[in-house]
Amino acid sequence: MSDYRYVVFPPGKQPTLDEVASFQKFADRLERRFAFGRCRSSGGLVVACDAERFDALMGMDPAFDDLVTKWRVRGCELVDKLGFVKDASALKPLERATNLSVGPAAFKNTDKIPPAAARSERTQHEKEVSAAEAEGVTRLGAHRLAQRVDTVERAAHWLPYAMLALATVALLATGGYLGWRMTNGERESRADTLERVAADPMTEQLAPTHGARDAQETGEGDQSPSTPGSQSESAGQ
């Protein structure tokens, strides 16, 4: 099967400016895989298009189908094999259509022109495709929603365990902090308590108040060691 479709105009005949403009509108849908040239044998204008893109567009867009059909009715041929010479200068569109000869060539391969029933069938097929696409989008949305609900349910299932673990960590941290405060707080050490009680065991309390402790520290600070000179002076007096 040929890789190209050729629309062959009769020698000396050209499409109109409006027809060329209409054809150019399908350039993107043809993926710009087309060219203008001339027939090697007759010298007439030829529009060559990629076969796959051309056939797909003929079956999907009635406007493109009507344009090609109009050319064929006016004497153009649609062939699969041709001696094609690419030549952009071969295209010389007319301002208005001329009376192309309508002979046997105009109706050659007319079996390839899709009838109204075929167009109706394509329209029905397009509707079915659109409905299938809409159904697919709906199912995809429902699937994503179900995934989100499942994620929320899993999070709700593990949330109590996470809160219990967090509470346990907070409790351990609080206990550790309280233990540190009790161990390293501003309290009298055991050695200081023994030394203080041993100095005067009858009057000292085991747990002195802060005032007594401060007074004791102040008294100890005021005492100064006696020197031999001062003792001699006291003895002389």
C-alpha cells in the first residue's frame, strides 16, 4: 500500500484561493506532511499527503471530506501511486472556480467517496468514543476518590497509637526532668549537713531553714584566723 495519497488536478486547472485557505487549515492535523507539485506525465497540479494522516482526516472531519469531494467532482483524481515532482510553484490558485470538465475521471474511484450513511456512522462512532472517554474520566475520578478515602481511614486507624506513643514520650520526659530537679536542686548536701550537726549536735537541726544557713555562712565568713602576734599582745595586757 502506498504511503501517500495524491489529489491530481486536470492540466491547466487550479483550486481557488478559498479552497487553498481551507486546505491550509488542516495543516496541523495533517502534521504538515503534505506538499504541492506536478504530475510527471501530465504536468497538472498535484497535492500529495501522507496516506495515514489523509485517511484519518477523511474519516473524522466532514469539512475536509467535503473539500476533497468537491475537487473530485470537478475533475480531480485521487490516486495512490503517481510520478510526483515536488514543485511549490505549481500551485497558482484562482480567485474563483472555473468550469472544470466533468468527465469519466470525475467519477473515477467514486466508491472511495463516503456516502451519507457512512458519515452518519462515523458521527455515531464519534459519539460512542466521546461517551467512552467521559465514562473513563468518571471512573478515574471515582478511583482517585476511593484512594483518598482509604488513605484517610488508614490514618484514622493509626492515629490513637500515635497519640499514645506521643503521650508516653511526654510522660518519660516529664519524669526525667523532675528527677533531675530533685537531684540537682538548690539543697544542702549530705556532707554539709553532717558537718553542721557535728559542730553543735544539741542545737542544730537536721533540716535548717535558708535563713539559718545564710547566717551560718555569714558567720564563717567574718571569722579570721588569729596570728601569733595578736596572741602575744593579749598575753602582755
